[in-house]
Amino acid sequence: MITETVKKCIVCGAQSFREHFECKDHFVSGEKFKLAICETCGFCFTNPRPPIDQISPYYESDAYVSHSKTSSGITNRLFHLSRKYTISYKKRILEKYTSGNTLLDYGCGTGDFLNAMDRAGWDCSGIEPNEGARKQASQNKSLAITDEAGLSDIPDGSLGAISLWHVLEHIYPISERLSSFHEKLSPDGTLFVALPNMNSYDARRYGSYWAAFDVPRHIYHFTPDSINTIMKEHGFDMIASRPMLLDAFYISMLSEKYKSGRSKIIQAVFTGLSSNIQASVKGRNYSSLIYIFKKSK
């Protein structure tokens, strides 16, 4: 295994870290990766990690359902069953906070959300770095989907909305990409970012077995505070956030399987419900959240 070591925190720039704990890649390799915590700001990230030119093989698995059509196994079947509701939920949020109908879905996977927005009359384009997922999206739907090089072809100020559904935590050149998103959005454009929250109840309950750490594909592990900080540094203000309630159940099902070797559906449902209830009382620490950003005035 080839790795590289991160020497500077992307949030505050500090260079002093402590080890959080070690997580296993349950999807593909079975390898273990350490999580580091910045001693200055508390931001968490995978360190060391595979270099960007070595990460692609860690996505090559039918178990990685966002890049796959497989419905084998109960967890995958539930994921695909919930996708229709989730797409509708995302669509309603975009329509509420976006003026205009030009959308870039960055990290669009197999294109299901993009296809739904296209059918609703939006002017859609997608970017998907993974060749296999991009090929599936292009074969099954008549959508404009390119690799990351396509971002430079989009005129500055032309987009009403950019969405990243559980994508930002994967992006190596995160500062460069956030700067590009700022340039491509119109003055009143909106950036939608969905992320797991490592401060959630289910994250704390499962610890190193929490499925949303998803090492080494997730190289950053955000909280509401850390995403707000890094977005402010790149010219964005958070105007709202919305919970992704189903994620707590899906992540808990995976986490139970990682921890015990069995799905333990009843326990997973109880944990997911507990996570959502606790978050609703306290206001923000859901298992996953959609953060909504506008350009800073």
C-alpha cells in the first residue's frame, strides 16, 4: 500500500495532529487507515492516505453502491428503495433555495439525481471522476456528463446551482475546487453540500466501526462547525441546513455489520431512530446534513 502524509490542516493550517483511531476499509481492500485530529481546530482527516493517483482501485467494487446498480443484499436493496424518496427530497430543497434552473451535479455517480432534475426541466450537466460510474450514467441517460476536466469549460457566473451529494469528503484538491465553484456560480447562485457528521449520535456510538468514515475514500470527516469554517474561507455563507433522516438508518445498518458481522436490523433501526431524535432535540447533529451556501456579500 502506497500512502502520502498530510502535513497541514486544510481548515486552520496547523501542523500538529494527534491520532484519533484506526478504521478498516470494509468495502474493498480490508486495509486499515488512521484518522488524525488537528490539535488546533479539531478537524478530522484520514492520514496517511493513498495518493490521488492511487485512489481509483478503492472504488472498484459493486459494494460501493453509489457507483453501482447492484441490489444484492438487504442493505443495497434498502439503499436503492430509499433513493426515490431521497431524490425527491433533494429536488424540493434545490427548488426552494435556487433562482434559475441551471444545475451542475458534481460527483453525479450513475446520474440518477441528475436524470430526475433533467426530467423536471432543469438545464443539467454532471461531472463524475470515476470512469465506471460515468460510463453507466452516459449509457443509461442522455445527459451531459464529463470528467473533472469539464469544469473548466463551464463559463464563470453561469450556474444557478451546484450540488455535491456526499462528494466533498472525497475531493483531494478541495481548496481549488471550492474556488472553482465560487467562480462558476452566478452572483445569487447556491451551493448544496451533503456530508456525514462525525458529531452525530450514531458516529459516537459506533466509533471506528462507523460506516460513514468510509476510509480511504473519505479523506475528510466534517462536522457542522468545520464545514462552516472552510466554506467561509472560500467566500461562502451558510444560509440553512437540512437533515438527511434516512442516512442514520442506512449508516447504522452498515455499522452494525462491520462491528458484529451481522446486519442486526432491529438494533440498527433503533440506533438510527435514536440518532434522529437526539439531533432533533439539539438542533443540528444529524447523521448526515445538507448544507446550503450562498456567496458572501
